Amino acid sequence: MRRQRAFTLIELLVVIAIIAILAAILFPVFAKARERARTISCASNMKQIGLALMQYTQDYDERMPACRGYIAPNPYNNDNLEMIDWRIQLMPYIKTVQLFSCPSNSSTHRDGDAGQSGGIDHHYGMATAGDNASSPGFSYEVGGFRSMAAVEFPSNTLFGVEVSNPYNPDLAAWNVGDAGFTGHTDMANFLYIDGHVKASRWAPTFGPHNAWAFDGVVRWDAPNK
């Protein structure tokens, strides 16, 4: 019988080195592809929320849900008496709490803290611009069921944004630098009042019209995100 020739140590090291180089090249590509898929899944969630918003306004005389609407038993958190925020107000048109979960956001906070509802992931927030009915956009205080007719630029005005701070049902314009989510390769998905969703960095969302204001007047500096 003829003896089979074995690999030498040098040949094995060369093979291992080639595999390591290929892995170093391909793994980042795979990671980006995976994050791209998660970004698309998140955008689909927000698109469904946008459709729910349109249905809500049709049923409520063209008025949008309030950020913090009213105190009532929350059916998604053991019927606890809580502040029913905009997400729970839209739930009859969504039917599943999974639409409020971004696959790239690792936060598992679902408690009903002061000002928001429990029982759902707090990955998305309402884009708010003030604390009373006279604010240029959505108010983050109780009440504030704003009319669709108040929005001059619906395709440039935000309704929902991604948040990294899970303890509020909203994200105020001046708090973007601290609480804006950037987990989609330094970007986030944005839901506009007309229902379309766009993935972008934070700074471009402030132009050409102010994304937080209904009247398009710029009032805040763009964040550094």
C-alpha cells in the first residue's frame, strides 16, 4: 500500500490563516446584512403603526391620538390603572404588541411608568414639541388630540421615532441627543404623519422643515447624531 502524505504544520497554518482572513472579511458583511434585515423589519413595524394612525383618524373626526391621553385600565398590563398613551390608543387597529418591538433594540422595559402604558416594549416614541396645546407640534402633556388639518407639511412632519430611553412615551425635540436611537448602523427609522417611513440619520430629519413642528418653522438646532 502506498502511504498517504499528511499535511505539514506549515501547510495547516497557511490554511488556518486563509480561513481567518476570509472570516475577517466576510463577518462584517454578514453583520451589516443582518442589521439591514432588522432595519427593514423595524420599518415594516412603523409602517403598520402609520396605517393604524390613518384608521384612527378616520374614526375620530380626523384627530390623532394624544401622547398621554387619559387614565384608564390598561388591558395589556393586567388591567392596571395607568396613563393610556398613544400606543395603547392605536392598539385596536394593530392587534399585536409585537409591532412595538424593534429587533435591533435590546431594551426589555415594559413597565407602566408615570406618563406611559405598560405591557409593551417601549422602542418607539411620539415626536413631541412642547408641553401644552399651544406647542407647534404634538404636546407631551395629558390631552392634546391634534387635528390632521393642523399639519401643514404631513410628509415632513414626524409622528413616531425610535428611542433609546424607554421611560417616556415620547421623544421631545430637544432631547434627541440623549434619547434618540441609533442602532441601525448609526441611523433610525422615522414615521411621518402622512404614513411613510424613512431610515436616516437624526440630523437630516430637521430639514428642510422642522420635523417636530406642524408649521415648518425651525425652532431647534439639529442634533449631532
